[in-house]
Amino acid sequence: DLMPGTNYTCQVWQSSVLVGELSWNDTTNVLTVKGTIWFDGELIMSGNQAGTYNGDATIYVAKKVSFSNYTELCALPGCPTSGWDPNTEMLLIATAAADVPAFEISNFAKFQGGAYAVGGFKLQNNGEMHGPVMAGVVDVQNNGMPASWPPLTSLSDGAPSNVGTTAILVPGSWRG
């Protein structure tokens, strides 16, 4: 759970330079992210939690990712498209799980960021996804809402990529 009922701070420093951070402020409900973060397990967020994140990071999760039951994690409160710049504020969550689904957003949960799933991605029961999704299988059902998002022209630090391949953003192409 990224947003527990208590504060935490995890930081990585190299030569007096902050290169990685995952911190939660329970008073302001702000998650601070920076760099590349690894979880050796599941990332399960459920139960009417709401928070915003500040920063640019990629979180790799070894197993399933689930946002459910009114959980909300957005760059801006409420996940509006207007005002969000994913090129400066982007949390990309990548799961190595081969499950279908390996990444699920359901039951009025919202996520504003990027999703990468080796297995499948499922959006259902009034769940909202605001940002790009890359997955082996994408399943949207029961009022799942893939929302629009502003153009993304750069990837987060540590984002999965295919070095040597160039992606070209085509103006007006699908982004949501």
C-alpha cells in the first residue's frame, strides 16, 4: 500500500545527490516519487484512499497491481486532464506478472499515470485510467472509463523501453 495511515520516507542518495525517493505524507496525502523503485511482491491499494503524487518515477512490481474501492492516486486531485503535464509529473507502474489481469483498476478507483503489464490490464466497474496503458491484453468492461490525457513526449526515468527503437507521436492519434 503506497498510502498507509502513517508517514514514511525512503530515499536513495549517490554522492550527496538524491537519485530515488518514495515518501508518503499522511497529513497532506501527497506521495513523493523520484527515480526507479522496485517492489518484490504485489501492490494492492483498496478502501477509499485518495492522494496525489509529486514527481517522476517508475515503480516495478514483481506480482499483481490492483487499485479498487474508491482508491485514487493522481498527479492532480480528482485526476483532471486539464492542467496535468505527464512530461513533468508521471508515475509509471510496471508489473512483471503474466496474469490476465496483472494490473486491475475497479470499483470507482482512479489512477492518473502510466500502466505497463506483461500480462493483462483490466479496467472495470467504474474504474478510471488517465494515461497510457501497455499490456499483452487490455480488457475494459462494466463502465470502465479510459480517460483522455495530454500528449506524452518523454518517458519517466527507468521506464520500460526498447533501446534502438524510436516511437513517433502522431498529432491527433489515439491517446486514451
